[in-house]
Amino acid sequence: MAMRKSEAVWQGKLKEGKGTIKLGSGSYEGAYSFESRFEAGKGTNAEELIAGAHAGCFSMALAHGLEKEGYSPQSVRTVANVHIDKVGDGFKITLIELETEAKVPDIDEEEFQSQAEAAKEGCPVSQALAATEIELKARLLS
């Protein structure tokens, strides 16, 4: 099976330092810092990258599950909100909120919600993050 990699380099102390993150595919390389992670500074951060990975994985998993059940999804859009909070002496990702909306002809609300929950449980990124609470809000578009 596939193996994916990314790399990060950090220079300096925690608050004054700076770093770069580079995806193995070469599709992204950018800066990250204490400010971009815990405040409102420019650059990316680990939680933003996790959010992107989770949103992408979930959208694909939902589309796949729907297709397996005989539906033809026209679109699936997912936003993942990853919360990081101070817990004890450190920080912890405490909650991930998945908000998805999909346009799927000929499916009823109950079946759509069932498929969305199955995607949340089956998505490989959800499974990797299972120690964190994951909430799902799924909306079927007409």
C-alpha cells in the first residue's frame, strides 16, 4: 500500500523560533511558528494540516460509501474544525467538528445520515484520531 511523508524543520526556541513544513508530494511548503499555531500569526500549523487531511478523507469516504450503496453523489463538501486547548501543563487536540454538506439525488435523510456516520467511523483519518472526540453535522442539499 501507499506510504506518505512530510517533513518539518524547527529552528530556535519555542516562542521565538520558526519552522517550515513541506509535504512529500511537493504540493505545499510553508512556514509555521508559535504565533501561527497558538495565536493569529501568518503561516500554517499542525492542526490546520490535520483539519485538511480529515476533511479530505471524510469527503472521499462519504462519496465512496454512497456509491457502494448505489447512490451517485454530485458533491460532498466538508469543513473540519480542529480545536487545540491548554490541558494541564501542555496542549491537546480536544475536539474535531466535521461539518459536511452533500448533494445526492434520490436519497432520503435517514439513509444520508447513516452513510455520513459510517464515513465518520470508516475514514482512515477518523480512525487515526479516534482518541479525540469527533462530532459530525451532516446536511443533505436539495
